[in-house]
Amino acid sequence: MARVVIAGAGAIGASIAYHLARRGARDVVLADVAEVASGSTAKAMGGVRQQFSTAAEVRLAQESIRFFEELGTPFFDQVGYLFLATTEAGLAALEERRELQSSLGVPVERVDVARIGGLRADDVLGAVACWSDGCADPAAVTRELVRRSVELGVELRERTDALGVESDSLVIACGPRSAAVAAARGVELPVRPLSRQLLLTAPLELSADLPMVVEAETGFHFRRRGDRLVLAMSDAEPRWGFDEVVDESVFDDRLERLAHRYPPAARTMIDDAWAGLYDMTPDAHPIIGWVADGVYAACGFSGHGFMQSPAVGEAAAAELHGDEPPFDLSPYRLERFEDEAGFPETLVL
């Protein structure tokens, strides 16, 4: 097999390298301008869910969940994802998505929020959960994939620009910086960076089985990480660009939302915060596939890259190896934007 150079040692790049090596590829270079899992992957929330609003995204997630289950603790805690609604419109949207997800084989079910310790339930009209979903450690998972890849013969080059490494095939998997790398090869990718931030509370007494909790209407969500909670919510105005600055003006609002939904955390404070970048496409679906002679893209995951990385790695490795991918990648081709095809993923957290 010809030499493959992967630009980006985050979750996507590491997964592609690992699956290429498992297929017997022996001339694979995993290159990153910084270090393994030092970009968006290190700053990710770490949620792993199958509850999406389009069939294509659900299938990517289904293919990935098996890998996370095999990894298990301490890489992945299968505590579930809980979506709750406080309005009739929100409940209707939850039900519509649940029907789609169930039809595709996702074990999503209606739940009584009052049965989940600590959560406020008196204003909840309905909720759904998938208990095979959960939360993972993005950086640890990525480092584990790289470790396995190197054991199988992949050459890791940190602090190296992939564009300067001789290759037969270049795989662009560097998240929000993918468009710039593609442009250097004469390819235009509709991928642009969106700054998002996560807030970390002070230590709390938390149940080990607390699920990821998502308010359907607002998108406010939180998860347990050790003895703390990580909080996230979309900004009122999207912050496009590479500026990874924390906006402290929203801290009080997020703490009020947390205190309302999870009263045991009513007196906590924000102990840390950081901003990272989503690599967004116009329809919030990734671009996967050949985009030019010798150039393969795996980017534009719009905040879902880590949780979909196992499936993407397996499918991309198959194509790079000249084989048929294990599932249909046609919804993710770059050419879809030429036809103004529209099937936007609406559940972007």
C-alpha cells in the first residue's frame, strides 16, 4: 500500500491510523503540528450518544458505540444520555426523534426524571434516555489509539507539518484547521471554526451513575467528570473564528441553570473554564472521502468528531485501503454542497 500521511493526531486522525494499521498498512505517518490530542480533542465534552436527528448521524454513532463499550472503564462510562423537555413543543421534538432513533435500532426509551437522583422534575413534561450512551475521556481514548497504532507500525511525528511529509495520500483530519490544509493542496472545504466553551464546577458529592443531562429546549447540558460537573450551552450569538477565549459573563447564568435543574449543586462555583473549536460545515455533517487526487478528507464533524471517531476511522481506513467501507458514506461526500443538498443535523450541542 502507498504511503499515507494523516494530518492531525486528534481523535479522528488517531482512529484512521489505528484502523489502517489493523488492515495491514505498513507505511502510515500520523503527523501533528503540536502533540497527540492537543487540539479540539483535549477540550471536548466527551459525550458519546446515538441520539441524533438524522439517520446518517445515528448510524455513525451506532457503529462507534460498540468500540467505546469494548474500551470500557476508565476510558468510557456507560451512564446514559438523558434528554428532558419542559414545553409541549420540546416534548413533541423529543418524541419525533425517539421514533426515528427507535426505528433504526437505538434503545432509546421514555423515562421518569423523578427517578434520577438529584434532578428537578416538577417542570419536566417528558424525557427520553438511551442508557447505552455515556461519557468518555477524549484525550485518554486518543492516546490509547495512538499507542496501539504505533505498536502496529504507524510512525508518529509530533510537532510536524503533514504538508512537509512526502506522501502518496494525504488525509486531512485536523479539525477546524482542515480548510487551510486543504487549500494548500488546491481544495476548497466549507469548514470553519466555531468557538465553544466548557465550565467546570468545584468538587461536589455526585452519584457515579449520573447521566449526561440535556435540556431539549435550551441545549444546556452537564455531565459528571470525577467529583465535578462539566457544563455547556451554545452562546446566544455564535462566536465564529479561532479565538479560544472564555466568556466569563455567562458564568452566573449557567450556574443558575444548574441550580435549577440539579439542586444538589446550588452552591457550587465555577472552578475552571476553557474554550475549544468545533469544525463546522453548512449542514453540521462531516466531509468524508476523496476530495482531490491523493487527498482524502475526514473533517467538519461539527462537535461530534470524538464520539463518531471509531466508525469514521474504520470506514476511512477501508476506503484508503481500496476496500468498500462497512457502511454508506455517500451522505458525507463533498459533492453534496454543489447540489445544495439539505439534510441538516439539528441536534448540535
